[in-house]
Amino acid sequence: MTDYVIAVPTYKRAAHFQRNTLQVLRDHGLVDRLYVFVGSDLEEYKALEPDLRYVSVPVGKHRAVKAICEYFPVGQAILFMDDDLSDYCMYDASSDGFLRTGLGGVIVEGFAHAPFSFGFLRNRLWLRKSPRLRPHYGPMPGCVFGAFNQPDLITTSHAHVEDTLRTVQYLKAGIVPWTFPGASFRTHYGRTPGGYAASGDREDTRKVCEELADQVQPWCSHVELQNCGLWAWKWHPAPKVRRLFKANLKRQ
């Protein structure tokens, strides 16, 4: 069994973290694996949850992730989780429903295929036709993913579109992320008070995307405005990304 740790970077969200991600981990008996990396006042968190393991990190999500990678040894299995995740569930084909148990087992299974992520799909009609775990030729969500600590693949130059930057780094290295399509949490991109989105690391998201064009092409096609109000890169369809990946492998 993989001896993994859980790393949660957080910024000015002590109570929100307590109600969401921390509660999920408590519900699944995983708090003993948790390390909380705080980019704001540690005392705010300790006042609510004095018994957790805290590490002070710089402000900025990409800097916090870098600090996490530096804190743990290379090769350590790490599940990165945002501080605002709630309502975990996993599609169960035998019942054609969603189970809210077994997160620990899913994580262990995921590390056999790391890097891995969660698919955030709750559409039974689609999931009936999907395997439980499959290669994913698209962005690996930055809000929760598992990986063995390789700083050059995990850390990114920017906080915004970190999921795209990180996934491109893996693909360029000849590594395809895996995903559980039917495993998901509730999260709210850019809509919850506090958090690293409020730390000043994502002020002009369109400009950031345009500046990163050389890093994300040819995997992505264009920049588009998302429903949450942030600009992000639109990935090519999975079949094209798969072809690009295989062509890149041949050139290596």
C-alpha cells in the first residue's frame, strides 16, 4: 500500500477549510495523513484546529505548491487538495448510483497509476459507458490530484492555468495522467471568498494566458472566457491530444 500524504495549501480560509476539505478528510478517516500549508496567519487556523500539522508558505498558489514539493522528499506520494472541496462521491456501476464512501481506497488505487486526478462527472448516462479509471488526454484539475513528488513536473511558473501548465509538463515528459471519471468533489472556482484567487496571483487572467502561449501549444487551441469569469486555455479534443502525445514520444 502506498504511504501517501495529503497536502492542502490554503489562504485566509480557516473556517471554510474546516467546513469543507477538512470535514471530507474526517469523514473518510484521513486526517492523520494531512499537512496544512498556510499562506496567511497561522494563528487563525490554529485557533480553530490546534491539533493539525501546519507549515507556513509564501503567498501565491504556485509558490505554495513549490514549497510543498520542497517540504517532502522526491518520490513521496502526495495528494494535493484545495481547501474548499466538499461532497465527495464515486459512481458505482453495480448500483448505477453514487457512493460517498471509499475515498481512501480510490486514492491508493490512483497512486498505482500516478499522476491521477478526479473527473468531476455526475452524469450517469455518460458514466455507464466509461471505465472506472482511464488515461486522460486533457488538463488534470489542479484542485485535487495525486502525484509522486517530482518538482520539475508538478511546480508551475504561474498560479493561473496551473492545471494546464502541469499537464503539459507531464505530456512533454512522456507521461499520461490518469483519471477516475466518476469520482468528484464539489468546488467553486473563483467564487468563494478568500483563497489564493484573492491573494493577487490571478489579476489579469487573459494576459497571463496569452503570455503562456508558447508553453501550452500545440496542446491547446485558443483562450476563452469561462463561466467563473476567468480566462483559460481551451484544449484540443482528446483524440488530437493523443496523436500529439504519440508524435512527441517518437521525437524523443
